Amino acid sequence: MARIAAPGTRERILATAARLFYTEGVRAVGMAQVIDAAGCGKNLLYGHFPSKSDLVAAYLEQARSGRDADARRALGAAGDDPGAALVALTAEIAGRVRRRAFRGCAFRNYLTEFPADDDAPARIARRYLKDTRAQVDDLTARLGRADTCELADRIWLIIEGLYASTGAPNVSRAATVAVRFVEELVN
Amino acid sequence: MARIAAPGTRERILATAARLFYTEGVRAVGMAQVIDAAGCGKNLLYGHFPSKSDLVAAYLEQARSGRDADARRALGAAGDDPGAALVALTAEIAGRVRRRAFRGCAFRNYLTEFPADDDAPARIARRYLKDTRAQVDDLTARLGRADTCELADRIWLIIEGLYASTGAPNVSRAATVAVRFVEELVN
DNA sequence: GTCTATAAGGGGATAGAC
DNA sequence: GTCTATCCCCTTATAGAC
């Protein structure tokens, strides 16, 4: 009797790997550790993800999907107002930063761990940064200010600073300040 | 005939290691690679640095010394004006960011690579972040504003964002914008 | 005495085989 | 699941060159 493949196995393995990669770093976590934590056999993991690079790519793809969904939700609530959209985007990131499990931006962290690589995970990470930056540029342009370029650069500085505020003395306060900061810039 | 120990050997090894660690990441660079690049024997390196952790600690200590010296120089030119000092500090970082070899803040990069560690290198990195943040807090307090806390948080966001601007579309422009941004905040 | 070169120990990594 | 192959890691030890 052939056993039926358990549904959701791939997702369970990926969720475990994602938590470990994000918390401890991609390089620090070995495949054996993922297998142990997921409580699955080796073949099962390598069946779904033929190599560690594939698993890492899936981890980053999933992080991107989740982030995009949250961003869409935040943007939806902001309606057509580009200023409100920029504030909503910042607030969405601030919400992530306030979580206990926050340990920086998964994509920036990956690029810090593998600065020279140009494989699938690196391309996913770089594309994410490019796309979100473009999103900020777009929204800022729609504000119709004379100093569009300067303003976009400033908002981007705040967003990057917000993502980096892992070691800030008061992370939650930093998140609040960042949102208020962007609010003042767009109003 | 006893050969005299070559002077500057430690410094040469350390400079090689520092360049590699900073450019490619601490985890990605092995001791063998450092030995190869330094063109020395294995025993010589291990004589000066008994373990990789010692070498990494020396790398971060040296980075800190260099950074402190540059910061002192920048602060000296600013005189007693705390606003000018904050701008000078930002400009000093902006200068680093503009260099071709810039690949982020060595201390933040290390903490991203080893988030769970609490050894000598990690303590050096965390102490640096704590000290520079305290420096910003101090200077901001001396501005005598009513919103000292908020202002310090904002400047810190900009500084963190500036350090993170490795992948910005135009790094040099981002650096310029950051300095102008802080200028406006303190004036 | 000082350094290089080489070998080897002990561990852990990815990945494949059964 | 277990077992193995292969590789690279940090580190120590040994042997030889100047």
C-alpha cells in the first residue's frame, strides 16, 4: 500500500527552516538542524528541496510573499492618497520591528551574509530591495512635490534605519518615531 | 644565526584579515584564506592570533580605533557647537559610505552574521553601537531642544539608514541627502 | 631562532545511497 | 532513518629552510 504523501509537508519544513534561517542566520543553520527541528527524514526534505540553496530561495520567496501581502493590505487601507500610503508602508514595517522575534530584514541580512553571491537567493533579495525602493519612489513622485528626489531619499533613509533598529535602545519607540517622521515629511 | 622577528608582521596579517573579513564576511573567510592572502605560514598567524575569534576581535578593535580617530577629527573641527558636531559625525560616516570599498558597518555586519554569539567580537561590536548611540544622545541633549529624545531617535534613524545604504540606487546621493537631512534637523 | 610547508586530527557541512 | 562519501573548517604537530 503506497502511503499518500502528507499534505502540507513542504510548508511545514519550509516554516521550520524559515524560522531557523531568520533567527540564527542562514550560514549558521545546517540542513541537519532543519531536519531535526522539522522532525522529518532526510529524504523528505531533499525531495522537496534538492539543495540548501533551493531551501533558502524558497525561504526568501515566502518572506517576500508575506511582506507583499502585508504591504498590499496596508496600501489598500490608505486608498489613493500617496502620502497616506507612504505612512502606511512605514507603519507596516514598524509593526514588524516591534515584534519580539524581529531580527532585521531577511533580505538585507541575507545579502550581508553572502555579499559576493549571485545565485537564486541573492537575486530574490536584491530584487526585493529594488522593488520596494521603486515603490517608495513612485509614491513620493505622486505627492507632486518639487523635491521629489530628495524626499524619496529621505524616506528611504528612515525605512532603512527602521529596518536596522535591532539594537536600538528602545525598539518600539524608534518604530513610533519613524512613522511620525515620515508623517511629517509627507504632510 | 638567529633571525630577527620581522616587525609589523602582526599588522600585516591583521590588515589582510580585516580587508577579507570586511569585504567577504567573517564566516565566509577561513583561516587558510587569510594565511594565503597574507603570504605567511600557518604557525606565524596562530602565534599572533591563537584562534579565529582572537583575529576577528582584533579586526573589530582595529576598526573601532580607526572609526574613533576619524570621529575625533570630525568633532574637533566642529568645535563646541553640538549641532555642528552632529553634522560632522554624519558627514564622516557619509565619507565612508562613498568609498568604493564600502560594504556597510563592520560591527552591524558582524552582529548580523553572529546574532546569537556573546564572545569577545560580539561584545566589541555591541559596545561600539552603544557608545556611538550615547554620543548622539549626548550631542542632541546639548542642543537644548524640548524634543531631545525624539530628535535623537530621528538622527539615529538617519545614521542607521546611512550605514545601510549599500544597495541604494545612488549611494553618493544618499550620503549627501543624509548630511543635509541632519543639518536641517539641528538648525 | 624565525618562518614556511605539509600532514593530520577532530568536527561538521552538504548531499547521495540504500 | 541510517549510513556513507566527500569536502572544508579550525587547529595542532612535525619537519625542514634560512
